[in-house]
Amino acid sequence: MSEFRNERTLVVIKPDGIQRSLVGEIIKRFERVGLKIVGAKFFVPSPDFIDKHYNLNPEWKKNVGEKALEAYRKQGKEAPFNTPEEAGERVIEGLKAYMSSGPVMALALEGAHAVALVRKLVGGTEPLSSDVGTIRGDFVLDSYQMADTDGRAVRNLIHASGSIEEAIDELALWFKDEEIVDYTLVQERILYDVNLDGLVE
Ligand code: GDP
Ligand code: MG
């Protein structure tokens, strides 16, 4: 069995995903590609918890602010904030309100290239420009411009860890060790075995 199969990532179905009754649709997309659910929980996170989540990487706030300003620059539009810090702070305040507005479902998913695979299936951050066929591209219509003008976070159904390092830190925040279940799925042989011997009787 390949050791690549052990990579893990965090997915959070955000309150809009729960309210839109998309839990089954979203989980189906991760299951059918071959990823394994190794942890799951359903609760209403506190604003403090969300603050902690988005501050695990101290650079994140400034980076998201820079990205936000750049998105306006590219479109030749005037941004509703002046500095990356100001933009980042606004996004984080919006995220605290958004993510604690109702129940979310957190999932720990495991499988080869879990982090990159989940990001591919989830799609780009802004639903307006996420690819067709991705979860964000297929099921939601929000934009940076509409969210920023209305002073809220972009509603895009899902959080997914952006890198292996982010996944390790985020999984440690969202799940205790004993809440992650080690077990085998029958299909793992087909996905990861080197020699598919013994199939034919
Ligand atoms: P993700 O990894 O694709 O979720 O994107 P980021 O880590 O960059 O941002 C985290 C979340 O903040 C996103 O999923 C959005 O909900 C929200 N967000 C990101 N960028 C912006 C922005 O420029 N404006 C607003 N209003 N919200 C944003
Ligand atoms: Mg991110």
C-alpha cells in the first residue's frame, strides 16, 4: 500500500452549505473520488474559535488583504479599503460573523494528495470565478465585489485547508487525536495496492 494514502485535510461545510441542504452533495464529491472520512463533527463555532482558526498562520490576514486589493486592481475598480491590513481585518470580522451564524460540519478527510485534491474539487475562493464543475462554481453565486460592498465575508459554502502545513495545524485545532478514526475502507486495495493480484479466482 502506498504511503501517499495517509495525507489528511480539513473541510468545513460552512453555515450556508448546511442551510442550502448541500451536505450530502458535498460529501458525495469527496467520497466518489476515493477520499475517506476519518473524522466528522457538527456544531456552531464561536467567533473566538473562528478567530483562532484564521490566525493559525500569522501571515494569513495580511495575505488575504493583499489578495483582496489585487482583485480590485486587476479589474480597475476602486477597493472599499486602503491597506492590506485593513482589508484583512474586515475579512476576518466578516468570517467571524459568517462562520458562527449557524451549525457547520467539520470533516477530516484522508487519501493520496488529499489537500490538493480537495482544493481542486472545491474550486477557487470567489464563486463568480470558480471553475464550472467545482463545488463553489456549481452551487453558489457570490463575488468579492458584492461581499465587500455589503461588508461581509464571501459566502462560498466550504473551507478547505490550503496546504499540507495548514491542514496539520487546522486538524489539530478542530479535532482531538481520539476523534480521528483509523480504519480501512474496502476500496483502498483497488486505489493503492501495487499488485492487483487475487482478483480473479
Ligand atoms: P479559501 O482558502 O479559498 O477559503 O480562501 P482564503 O483563505 O483566502 O479566505 C478565507 C475565506 O475568507 C474565504 O473562503 C471567503 O469566505 C473569505 N474571503 C476571502 N477573500 C475575501 C475578500 O476579498 N472579501 C471578502 N468579503 N471575503 C473574502
Ligand atoms: Mg484559505
